[in-house]
Amino acid sequence: MKTFESLKSLDRTLNKCVICPHKCKVNRKSEEKGFCNAGCDPVISSAIPHHGEEPPISGNRGSGTIFFTYCNMKCVYCQNYQISQEFEGAKYSISELADSMIKLQNLGCHNINFVSPTIWIPQIVKALSIARNKGLTVPTVFNTGGYDNPKIIKMLEGIIDIYMPDMRYSNDCMARKYSMVEEYVRYNRQSVKEMYRQVGGLKVDQEGAALSGLIIRLLVLPENIGGIKKTLDFIKNELSTDVYLSIMSQYHPTYKACGYPELNRMIAAKEYLEVVKYAEKIGFSYGWTQDYVSLNSKNDLFIPDFKDKKIFKYYKK
């Protein structure tokens, strides 16, 4: 078990925050606010068993998912905008965060799944140290939008078991326009390479639930704004075609997408299948695709409403 040597170093970064690539250098312990608006105490919208993740993450008993408030990206189409940009959530102490992990494990969840964890890494590591001492044994999942500081990711070696990053853009201009981040491609690719170095390919248990490894999420955007083909080339050339991919068709125009005509629609079947076929053509064979879904389909079962205690519609069925 990791002895959490990096805990003190990570905690010190909150005095002059450089946790993510924005490197705002604000004193979050004094409640100074940078790009993400996060302070020192973790803010959480919900901690629930979630059944809508990739099969080895959700498994049969659900993923113990902790949805963190605030984000270091401002995606105009963010489906989690109620927590990332409107800041729905409640403050937790570090011990309460640790206890929420134990509770999810006791509910039978296969893992502890940190959603939007980037800006909360010091708090997560501190809480994990407590939770491990209280008997937490299930794997941890780092479920990130992909705008991470590779130097900070390196400090998570031995602490995070499963990395599940988005690789959202292969063009910095698109990242700046639609997510308000700089040099996304460089930071994203360096971080993903470090993640792969740490955990390698996906490993599962006898139930098919993930134990460790890397899963890369590729969200197909209208007009291929994300440039996924170039991202696939990078993964093939710099990592491996054995990497597990989750190619997602679930884009839904929400939040501020209506202000961008090119984003104010669902993707076309042709746009999605073009990406899938290219991945197959260059040698990828591991991972998951989604059936093409229309705006009026059951796909909205997994569109969250964080103002409802039952966040996802599938819980209401």
C-alpha cells in the first residue's frame, strides 16, 4: 500500500496553487479564488453508486462515484454544468470525504470513482490516506476532463489505480474557444503518457470489474471539433493500440451550446461511425462504442440533473 509520501507536498501546493495547468498561484487555504473558483475544503454534489460508466467501471454493483463541484475547464457544452459552473454542492471535511468512500465500499461498489478530481487532488489524497487506514480496499478511479498537470499526476503513482481521462481536443484553438483552456493538447498528452506509464493496460478481476489500468474517453463532437483522428494517431504512436478506448456518441447540446451554431445539435451517425472506423483501421480493437442515439432516444437516461436527489433518470425507472 502506498505510504502517501506525496501528501505533504501536495498539501503545500494549496498555498500557491499550481495543481492544474492554469497555475493561478492563489492561496486556496486563505480562500483566494483562481480560475476554477475552488477554495480549500472539498465541495461535493453527491456520492452514489453509479451504473452508467463503462462496463468494467460500473460492473454489476455500480461505481462508487463522487461528483466534485467546480472544474478547471469551462466547456460551453458541459453536461455537468450545474456542478462545474453553477457550483451545486456542499462542503465536506476531509474526514467526511474519507467516510463517504467507506460508505460506498460498504454498499458493494467496485471502486471509488472521483469525477472532476483535478483541482481537489491534495484533499483526495489526504482523505484516501484516512480511508485506507479505515479499511478501504477497492480500486480508485481518476475520472478527469484531461486538463491535468503531468508533474502532479506523477505524484499520484501508487495512489490511483485506474485512470479514465478525456482526450477532448487535438487542437489548442478549439480547446481555447470551447473550454477556455490554454495548451490543452500538450498538458493532456503528457499527462496521459504519465498515466499509462504508471498503470499500463486495463486489468480486470474474475467478475470483469477493473482493477487497474488506463481507459481513454473520446467524446465525438459535431463537425469533429475535437479532432479525434489526430488523437487516435497519438495514442497509437506514443502509447499502444492495446489501450482501451471508450468512443462516445452521447454528446448532447446543453449549457451554452445554443450560442454556438456548430455545437447546437446532436452528432450525426456518419460523424460517429467515421471515428469508429478510423480507430479500427489503424489497429484499435479494445474498448467500447455506443450505439448511435438520437435526441429523442433513451440516451437521456444518463443525462444528469444534480438538483434532483435521483441524479440520473435511470434511477427513477
